Amino acid sequence: MKFTVSSSDFQKALSKLSGVIPTRSSLPILENILFDLKKDALRIVATDLEVSISVSINVKGSGDGSITVPAKRLLETVRSLADVQILFTADLVSNKIKLITETGEYTLIGEASADFPETTEFKGDDGITFEGGVLKKILGRTIFAVSSDELRPAMTGVLFDVAEKELRAVATDGHRLVRFVLRGIGGKKQQNSMIIPSKALHLIIRTAEDTQTTMSMSSSHVQFTFGNTMLTSKLIQEKYPNYESVIPIDNEKTLTVQRETLLNGVRRVSLYSSSTTHQVRFTLKKNDLKIAAEDIDFGGEAREKINCTYEADEMEIGFNSNYIIDVLTHIDGDDVTFKLNRPERAAIVVPTTQKENEELLMIVMPVRLNA
């Protein structure tokens, strides 16, 4: 088994796999990459048993076959090479692998491909096609709000609700919630819901190019296909919380403010907040917003006045500055609108002007204000 490939093409393909390869595994074969050569078509595969990535590249091949190669040493070797041609040879009896360039020869010992876990044969639906960077956009709006609490597994992924001509993506960690609705895209008439693990979605953000992407679903797996790459992930088999029930319906006090101005102000003021609570106080009067923070334990305080539009009753409400910064960072547009009720009730944050065929809604829970 042998093939010739440019080091740049080889590195680009291998790099797509690096995020899924375990650094330490109870199953050592998972630290290897599967190579499968058929004529001039090379398929390389990596998996951690939850997520698998397959990349196909064109090479000049000779002698079909398959073998697994130690990932770490291979990746580091190829990354360190200049842009040169590499001859890859593998003895499928001894499992000895050689990388040969004009100036060097590097020998690795692989393992038989029969020892590599079989990837699940995927039988999904016809799928949904996302144009350009649409899928990355959906993930960029939602994934930051995913929970890291393994005791609440349903919330460690993003919920995708797929209906005819509409897709809803939802993420929450209990402190904030994001619901992103995209219209004009969707699946069949029947609704299909699934929770995709955040690891798989981070890998999509990392590896997917701004090209057409197809998402196909089965009862247990989801598969993303983009360019020469295919990513397959197990779904989280849990019931997602009833997120609609926590979206306030009577938040009638509206605060409209320039997004970047508020974001930068909260970043500055939060430097003076408690390292435990990260509390920032919003004091609202007619067309007047003051944000303030105080570090009671170590001293220091800060406050800023920010231009806004606000016509409702005076009120004070506290937020965790980290959550406000996250929300403002992941909203597009010049202005944002906060929809408020009482200091102990969740705030809704939306772009003041929604984009066509989109509806983005974020919720931030308040924190109890210091006396």
C-alpha cells in the first residue's frame, strides 16, 4: 500500500481529524488514524466512539489497503515539513509505515485496520442543506450558552427543532437561554427534534468551511457532510427542558441601547466587580442607564452612564457581567433591546432590528443585588 501526496494537502486533511482524537484512551487504537486507500482515493478516519470524522483526499495511489497510524507522531511530522511531496508506504504484514521525502525518511509502526472500531453505518433522512456559512452562524449564536454540567446531560448540547421550512436551535445552562429561529429552511412536514453534543458542534465550527453543508438525522445519530469531510455524532438521548415555559410573556419595560457601547462599558465596570458574583447593577430612569459594580471584599468600585431609550418606571436590576458580555458578544446589529419586568424576573435580550427570516432571542437571569 502506497501513495504520494503533497504535505500541504496532507496536513490540511489530518488537521480536521485532530480535534476528535483522544490524547489518552482506555482503547489505545483510538489514538490512531485509519487510512483506507482505494486506487487514487484515500479516506482517513478518526473517532472517540462518540464522534467520528472522515476526510477524503485525492492521491496518486498504488496497491489498495488499509492500516491505522499513530496520530500524534504523524501529525507532528507532517506539520513540521515544508511544502513537499510525501511518499507514504505501508507494509500490511509488519504494519511498518514510512514517510519519504526528498531529504528524509520517517518510520512509524501502525496497527492492523481490523482493530479499529467500525464506524456506524449511517441511515438518515434526506437531510437539510445549509448554504455558505449558515450552519456556523447558527452555532455561533447558540453554543456559548450550552451547559457543562454532566449531571444535566440534555443541556450539554444544542437542541435542533426541525420543521417544514423552519429550524429552531436552542441552548441553555439554566442562567441564560438562546433561541435562534431560521425560516425558509427545514425538513419534512413532520417535526424532528434532536440534541447534538457540544463537542460535535465545536468540531463543526473548527473544521467546516463556508461551503454548502448537509445535515442528516437518524434516531440515534446526526451526520454533517461538507466538501470532502463527513462528521458523524451520537445524539444525546435525553428529553430537553420545556424552554418555552421559561420565556417571559409580560416583560413590557423596554430598554434600547447601542450594543457595542454597553458591551464595552460592562467590560470596564466588571473589572471592579466581585470575583465571586461578577455582579453589575443596572439603574434605569427615563432615557438614563447607569451601570455600576463594587468589590466589597477588596474595595474598589466603578460606574458609567450610557445613553439609552427607556420610558418605563425606574428600576434597578443586577446581572452577572459574564453573562451580559456573552449575550452582547453573540448578537448582531448596532442596537439591542432589553425587555424587563421586575428585578427578580428574567430579562429578554433581542436585536432591536431582526434580520430577514431570522428571530434571535436571549434570556438572562438576574442576580440578587447587594444591599
